[in-house]
Amino acid sequence: MSATTASNAGLPFVHNFSPSEYGGGAQNWAIAQDRDGVIYVGNVESGILVFDGARWETIAVPDHATVRSLALGPDGLIYVGTVGNLGYLKRDAAGRLVFASLLPAVPKAERGFADVWNIHATAHGVYFVTLSSIFYYQRGTMQVWKPATSFHFSFIVNDTLYVREVGRGLMQMVAGKLQLVPGSGRFANEKIYALLPWRGPGHLPGELLIGTRSQGWFLYHAGTFTPWALDVAAEIRRDNLYGATWLANGQLAINTLRGGVYVADASGHLAYTLDYATGLRSNLILATLVDRDNGLWLATGNGIARVATAAPLTVFDTRNGLRGEVQTIRRYAGALFVGTTEGLFRMTTGANAHFTRAEPLPGQIWDLDEADGELVVATDDGVFAYTDRGNGQPPVITRITRGTAALALQRSQRDPNRLFVGYQDGFGSIRRTAKGWLDEGRIAAVQGQIRSITEHRDDQLWLSPWVGGLLRARVAPDTVDGGRGAVRIERFGHHDGLPDGLVQEARIDGTIRFITNAGIYRFAANQRFEPDPGAAGLVPHSTLPVDSLYQDHHGEVWTTITDAKGLRHTGRAIRTPNGWQWKETPLQLIQGAGANTYLDEGDDALWIGSDNGLFRYQRSHRSTPAATPATLLRMVAEQGDIALFGNRPATDKLAVPYAHNALRFEFALPSFDKLAGNRYQVWLQGLARDWSPWAAAAYRDYTNLAPGVYRFHVRGRDAYGREARAVTFDFRILPPWYGTWWAWLTWLLLAGTALYLLLRWRVARMQQRNRALEAVVALRTAELAHANDALREANQALTQQAVTDPLTGMKNRRYLDESIQHDIQAAHHVDTGRLLFLMIDIDHFKAINDAWGHAAGDRVLQQLRDILLAAIRSTDIPVRRGGEEFLIVARNVPHDDGSLLAERIRATVANHVFDLGEGRRTHVTCSIGFACYPFFADAPDQLGWDQVVNLADACLYAAKHGGRNAWVGIAPMHAPLAEDVLGTLRAMLARQNAPGPLPILTSWTPAPAP
């Protein structure tokens, strides 16, 4: 990274891991990475933390000791140094990593050491460095070196061990012996915390960079120490140097105990600082590691951090002084200006590049342009001119318009001194004249908010209203006095092919295109808008809403789209022989933020303004990525969490009992730039036919797997779209015990035996059944005859029940309907065979029920039944018609017996004392109506029996109307009447037995002579 680039690069992305996230103590002392890419962290109290990109695990160490040092050995093992112990990590029978101590290999007399502060791996062995001893482990043996005083920190460069010995200086291992580095006596009492190969300008073979706590920095070569100037040497001395490491981009990361990490270039110039203020959880940095993807890991006093130092994206936000959502970007007078929702900001380059607020301008800044050496600023309070005077002088700010917010600026191609302005409530223009800025006023035909303006050709403009649709403004040439020419406005909307919602303009290859909620559109020759077929591939789906679009100097098109879930994605489309190809990968670190505006500065940087800050995409920052890591299958376990397989090579198929046929596969991809962007595909061969869709979940569950042979495949894809190598795992589900070959053989034998016994039993059974069949037939015949008799009796009982009232035991209306015809026919043929129909109804029966209850009412009905049965002959038919109403059908009665029978019943009821139960008694009365059938002796068929019953019913209600406790009847006649008998009867009764054609009888008038 060049000095110019570093001076305005912003901050790299930082991912912090808190103690609650990794499940350990706050302080961390060491970091290492194994060949698979997995990260190991030495923790103060929780042993070794392991992170594979998907999940954290913990490996215990003896006595819960602090892990001070870690290193990857030449054999691929992770070596571990703790307080009072040393060893390495190995896998147990289940494939889990566990700590294996090398303490038994240390001579007993040398086992009393304290902290193992450093571990260094060489091509042939591993050094463990303590203050009292250096141990070298090689092929199962342990060699020991002792200091004359005590050791301090140690370092390894080109397989050579360097260690400072207190009181002597810097020592180096030469042919198995520690020798003093020539001229290093200056460090006898000076602590060295950094020693690494020099990679700066003009570096020589074997040249070293040495950093000390108080003497500063030196370049060492061939016995000569040369001071190395560093911009922040004093700050590093103040903050207590604790280490340094080279980054892949040639910068030096210097960690301290108080000030975080200082990142400088090889010339000693500070690029930026990583500390609490810029995103770390702690300024105490105890260890660093550059991983294989060139990211920087930090072991801190409060958590763990990974810094994406190799990513092409950096950011400016509140940490470096930029506040608000970025709306517009422009370089003016050599400085970068950014307009946000909180004002206008200017970048100050150099170490820790940052933004400061420019001369205060009111409200939000919506757009920036330049005319005649002045920065034109569209704000919430109108348009202003900002003039930089240089030499540290304050700028000159001139108001151009007043009264309303200005949202968009577009410089005229025809007249560079004129700028068209989109306002909160309209559209107008301003012009730079010899006397200053002139507000040329508004175009009356345009109302409402104009969000963007794009010039198609000489003063033909597209305007984007907030309410949707588009306006095209055609501006005539200037007037003679230089004034703005006439403006003609055309309006386009849904009826012209535009989708609903905001429409904005953008240029692709010099041609204006329109970005909408339904994709990218063009303006066709037929003066209508239509989806642009040439835009295929510019976005992942042609109908997705497009929020922004920008083509840079290289012809690449940057777009932000919104997916169906409302998430924003920003990507880059490049031109290929097959058309545009859109990729999200360059900007994975900022996915979700979206892009509001862009500024392309040629070959070096593309600035992207978003709601989350200002991002800088550096094209030249192309650190060589490591080979795509292999996907890791971390564990196969029962869903009851019993591990069946750990992360180790599998030589034989795992045989899984059928009872354990619900399995969980856990996998990971150790790619750390954008953990949320890692995706996985799985394929269980033997169950599925192909790979699953890409998904974020780093596990897959399978349940109720059938017996058989399976091969599990999993592969990962990192945030940059790199597909990792797949890993496979073979296993088989054993059949249940009842599905094994010996079980099937047993089943066949048992089935054969059962079939033989069944046949024998069936033959004997058939013989027995034949003998019993004749007896059964005889018995069934007798039973059938008996059943027929019983059925006949049951039918008779049902028939009787159907025509009998259950309360009184009297016949009901159904019985009367079914049996009366015989009596009707007899009445036609016998002179004295008249039928007398008497209707009897208990007076005020409802009052009895209301006063005494329905049980008392039922007792009254039953006692009335007894009175009626006593009053009539055995040949008469007593019928309960319903409720408290009864009907007596008296056979063969003289015509005058009706009044006698009615009076007898009435008097008996009136004199009877009714027992209501529970010692209660009462008197009740009844009302009676009667009539004879046939009613007309000379024309017996003129009135049917049911019509005669209606005559009796009318008489009954006349008796009730006349005062109750009475009877009313109608005597039969010889000659028929022409008029309606029932109507005539009701009319006479209504007139209280007034004279008429019908002979009416009542209990309150004497009966007529026969």
C-alpha cells in the first residue's frame, strides 16, 4: 500500500468476539492457526479456545492454568505452553482434541518452571521458552538450555532462535549453542518486544527490525544497529510496546499494552490506529497473528478481535469523525467533501485520516457540484456556494437561493455557468455571472419534490419526482440578454410504461437508463418506457427493485438492489463475452448497508456512500488470497449429542446401530472475513439425488435413516464466492435386530411351522364343525320360530305404544285417525248409530302447572282420566288429544244424550277434590263442547267426521268464552244447510247464541224439546 493510499484509506473492518460469545475468560494471551485454518486462542482461565468459523469450543488444560503461548509445529500439531506445563494437542478415540503433556519428557530437575512465554516451531523441532529455561523438543527428546541470569522474550527468524538474556544482551542459537549477537550488549538491561525480518525499502538478506521498550527501533545487519525512525515512536513508548508483526500489504502492526495497535508503513509513517476508540474492546493487546487469509487476529485484555487488513474495503464513520447518512461525495480543491444528513464534512488525510465538519451549513446536505472554482452545495435551506481560499484561511460561503430545500444539482452542458436545481417543491436554475450568482427562478409547471436531474443532451433534462413517474424538460436557448430560455415540460407515468414508485436516472455506456422498483428500464423510440434487454446481468434478477446504479471509469457497473426479504445487496457487474455478470463478492463486508452515491477516482479508489458511512474500495489492494480452504467436517453425533466421529480422516465406514439412526453433522469453513457470508451445501448420497441449496446453517440433521450405506458430502463457499473443497464421510445404518439375516431365517422357520400347525388345526376344525352343523341347523330353526313369535309380540306392543298416551294410558289422536273409519261407516247404515264427539278441556290448567308444578298438573290429568272413564260406557272411545284437552267418541247415542253426558262430566269434575300430592288439594272445572255425526241425517256425507270435531271444538271454546265450567253443543239436523256450517256456528256463538239456523245447546239454557 502506497503512502498516498494509506493517507486516506480509512479503517479496516473489525470483528470482535466477546467473552460471552466464545465462553471463556476476558483476557487472552496467544493465538495460532492450524493447517486446516482453525484458530486456537490461549485464554487466561478457560484453557484453549478453538474457533472454526462456525462455532467456539474449549479444550481444558491441567489445573485450569493460563495458556501463555501456542504455535503450529512442523508436524501439524498445535503446541501449548501454560503456567507450569507444556505439551501439544492430540485427538482421542472419538476424534476430540485434548491436551497431551510433554512434562514427562522434561528432566525432573527442570520441571519447576513457571510460565512458558513463547513457543517457536522450526523445521525440525519446537522451542519452549521460559524465564528460567529453554526446552527444545525433537523426535521425542527434550533438550534444555539454562541462562546465566534469566531469559526474557524470544523470537524466531529464518529458523534461528533469538532470545534476550537479562544482563547480557540479545542471544542467538548457533549450532546448538546460545551466542551473543555482536553489538547487542546495549540490550543487556533493555527489554526487546519485537524482532522480525526487515521488509522495508532496500532490505538486505538477514536484516532485522528490533523494537525495544525505551530505546526505540533499530535495523540490524552484520553487527550494525541503525535507528529506525517511526512517526509514533513516543506514543508507542508511552503505551508500552508488546510486539509487532508484518501484514501482507507491507504494513507493520505494532501492539501495545495501553494504546491498542499502531499500523505504520515501512517508512515509519503511521497509517491508522486500532484501539478502543476505533472499535476494539480493549487497548491491551497481548498477541497478534496474521492468518492464511492475511487477516490480523488480536488477543486482547477483553475478548478477541479479527481485523480485515487484507480486504479491499475500508470505512469512514463516526469513529473517524463522519456523522450521518452519506448522500453525496465530491472532490474539490484537492480535498474530499462528503454531504450527509448531519452536514458537510471535509477529509483530513495523513495518519488516522479523518473528517471534520466544514464551515457550518444549515441542515442536511443533499448534493454537491462545482462551477467556476466554487463548490455548490444543495442543503435543507437552499443552495450555497462554498469557496476554498487555501493557506488555512476560512472558506467563503455565499447563499444563492432561499426558502426551501434543494435536493439535486445538474450542471448545464450548454452553459457551464448554469446549474439546474431540484427543490423540495419544484424545479429551477441558478447561473454564475460576472456579478456573482443569480437565482433564475422556478419553472411554474413543475410542482412537488424533485429528487434527481440528469441531462440527456443540450438542456434536455430528465427530472425524477418523489411521487413517481418522470418529467422531461426541454430548455430553449438563452434569450438575447443571456436569460434562461423557455422550458417545456412533458410528463410520463404508468400509462407510458413506467412502473409505480420512484424512478431515477443513470448512465450506462453514455446512454441514460432508468432504475425503478421493477428493474432497469429504457426509453424506446416509440416514446414509451420498457424493460431494458441490454441490462440483463447488471442485477441478479431483472425485476428486483434497483436502489442505485453507477458506472465507473473502467466500465464496471455498481448497483444496489433490494431482495424479496427487504435486504439490500450491493454488487459489481463486469462485461464478459456473454454479457454482463453481476457479483456481490467485492462488497461482501458491507452487505445490508446499500449504496446511496458513488465517486470514482480513476485507477485507485471508488468511494461508496451509504447509510452506514463512507466506504473506500481500493482496486490496487489485491492481497494474494490463500488457497480456498477445505470444508471441515467437525463432528458426526447422535442427536442426543453422543459423538460418533470427530474431525479426523476416516478409513472405514462408520457402522451406526439402527437405534441411533438420527444423526447430526456439524461442519465449518475457516474463512473469517465475513462470517455471515459463509454458505454450505450438503448431499447425503443414498437419500438425496443432488446437492441441497446453499444455506448459512453449519449443521444438518437427519432422522429415521433407513438401513443402508450412505455417503455424506459437504462443501462450503466463502463470502467472496470461493467454493471450498468438499469433504465426504461414509457410514452405514445397521438393520434392526429383527432385520438381520439370522432373524429372517428364524422368521421363515417359525412361519413354516406355524403354517403346518395351522393346516392340521384347520382340518380338525372343519370335521368338528361338520358334526355340529346339523345340530346347529335344528337349533337355529327352533330359535327362528321363537324369534318370529317374539317379533310379532314386539310389533303389537310397538303398535299399541304408538297409539297410546304415555301419561294417561288413553288412546291418542293417531289411534283415532287410524280406527275411526269403521265407526263412520257404521253410522251411515244404522239409524241409531250416531257418533257423539265431546271435547273436554280443563279450565285454567296452566295456572295449576305454574302454581304447583308439572307433577301436580300430571296428577290432575290422571284423575280427570279416571272421571271420564267412570262417566262413559265401555264401548266409548276416550282420547287424549294433547295437553289438557280430551275427546270422547260415544257410539250409538240418541241425539239428546250429548247434553246429559256433558252435564254429568262437568258436574263430576266440579265436585271432585283433586289430590296434587304432598297433602295438597284443589278444585278444578272443565269446559265441554259436543256435536253428533252425521250432522245432517239427510246428507251424512256433507260434513266429514273431522269437520264435526271442529264444530265440537268451536262449542268448547264458546263454553270457555261464556265463563267456563260449562258446556255448549249443537244438535244434529235433517236437512243440510247451504251456507258454511262452521262459520255460521261461530257467528251465532259470537252473538251469544242469537237466533239462527243451527240448534245450539248450552248448560245455561234449557234444552229444546226433542
